[in-house]
Amino acid sequence: MKDKLKSIIERFEELDKLLIDPDIVKNQNQIKKLARERRQLEPIVLKGKKLLSVNHQIEEGQNILSENDEELKNIVKEEFPILESQRKNLEEELKILMLPHDPNDDKNTIVEVRAGTGGEEAALFAANLYRMYSRYAERSGWKYELMNMNVTGIGGFKEVIFSIEGEGAYGKLKYESGVHRVQRVPKTETSGRIHTSAATVAIMPEAEEADIELKEAELKIDTYRASGAGGQHVNKTESAIRITHIPTDLVVTCQDESSQHKNRAAAMKVLRSRLLSMEQERIAKERAIERKSLVSTGDRSAKIRTYNYPQGRITDHRINYTCHQLDFVLDGGLGEIIEQLQLADQQEKLKTE
């Protein structure tokens, strides 16, 4: 670890010099890339310098123990257990910080929520999940933008697609991919029986043009009049866009923006992200790195969480985590659940390192 830390610190110091290099400052893309790398290395460097300092103090103490000064030797013996404890803690923290970094974790994300089994009740639950993620984005200081929605008669969503822009958005939200189940008495239920419904969540890193190349010959683009709420303009112009990616038969529609140009840009963004997500899943399967816990594999068919309204309880089945703060979590208080999922993911990665 010592040699690896030294090389990371050297790279960090090199980045500091590069970020003030006049030739590099002119290139905004290069500056962003270097600044991102520096942000990723900074916590390792800070902890690493502390560990190197503690190791140095232990080495000095060991030298003193071989000398004849009894008073100094007694002081060192008293300090040793504290220093050893500090070293152990720092090494454990650094093992986690130095785990391989997923480059997609720093990207913005596209979120798709779809009603599953349960009819209108499932659509209402999809709307609850949309609000939960949008509130979590607000609490995190991120921006979110609605891209497409298919609304039901009583305020639910058959489907809602939106983007979240902010540092580390995908890295935190990626654990949300999968089937979310709700147990509650529907508003339309007169006998008070508890129903079980479901919605599916897909979390995808927002792909840039450099990540996925889309050829015009592989795209079938249709325009049509948007439906639903949106005023007179929506129904009078063919501003809605449907893009079909011919090689994969993927279809993306977007009608929420006011112009055809904006809808096309939004639909292309979603298409790129879906294609990147598909490619990630393919590579993961080929390398056989999917883990049994499904904590971060993004398996969309796995039942990951249950929201039990009568008991005010949320259970994440992947890590056997339960809390009784249903209202708080649905209002965007996802922080603790995501931290527990990240911790479980890190512990699992440590086993394979």
C-alpha cells in the first residue's frame, strides 16, 4: 500500500501543476477531466498522508525502544497502542477509498419509472417514486428535468422519464434499479383490503456523444402531435418525437418540451443512455462480475424494496435493511438507505480484491 500511496500522491501533485499550466487552461474539456481526477484522488491523498505520518511516528518509536533512555521508552510504549489503532483505522478507510472507481459514478443520470402490476394503484405508486427521487435530487443540490411522462386519469404515471444533473448522481442512484413493491389500501378500495402493486425503476448513466455513436442511417425518426396536458400549443403542432434505433429495436418518445428540436435532443439523450446501459450489462455478464446481492448490478427484474404503508416500514431485500420512516423516505430522505447500500457494495468488493 505504501508504494501505491506514494504514486497517488505524486500524481495528485502533478495534477496541481497541470491545472495551472497556461496551455492546458485554454482547453476547458481537458481542465474538467483533470479537475475531476483531482477530486477523486483528494480524499485518498489526505488519508494517505495521515497514514504515512503515523507510520513514520511508529518507526521513530521503534528506534527509541532500541536505545537506553528509559523515560522516553515508557512514553513510546504508552503511545504505541494509540498509533497502532490509528494505523489500522486509516488502512481500512484507505482500502475502501482505493477500490477501483467506476467512471460512470460521476455522471449525470437518466431515471425511468414505469408502473408494473397493479393497474391504477401501480401508476399512483410510480408517481410517488418520481416525487421521492425529485425530492432527493433537491435535497442533494442537484437539478432534475422532466423529459417524458404518460399520465393516468387520477394523477398516476404509466411511465415517467427524467434526468438528474449533479456531481455523483449516478454513483448514488444506481442502487435504485429494480422492482419496487408497495403494500397499502388503495384510494379506490372500499373494503379496506391491502393490495400489493409494483413499479420498475431503471437508473442509467447519462451517455455523452463520445460514449455512444449514433448513425443517422440506424435511426427512424417520426414526429406526431403530443397528447395530454400542455395547453393549446401541444395539440396544434407536431412537436413530439419518436426515435427507433433499428439495430436494437429500441424506441424512445419525447413530447414534454415545447419544440420539436428540444424533444429530439432529449430523446437522443435517453437513447444514448439506454444503449450505454445495455452495453454495461452485456460486459458485466461476460466478465461474470455480477454479485449475488445484486447491490449494484442494476438487475431490473429483481425485487429490491418493499414499501409497507400500514406499518410505515421500508425494507430493502438485498441487504436486509429495514427502517420505519416511510413518510420521510418518500419525501426524499433516501440518504441513509443509499449509504447502507454503498457500504454493502464496498464490503463485497473488498472480499474480491
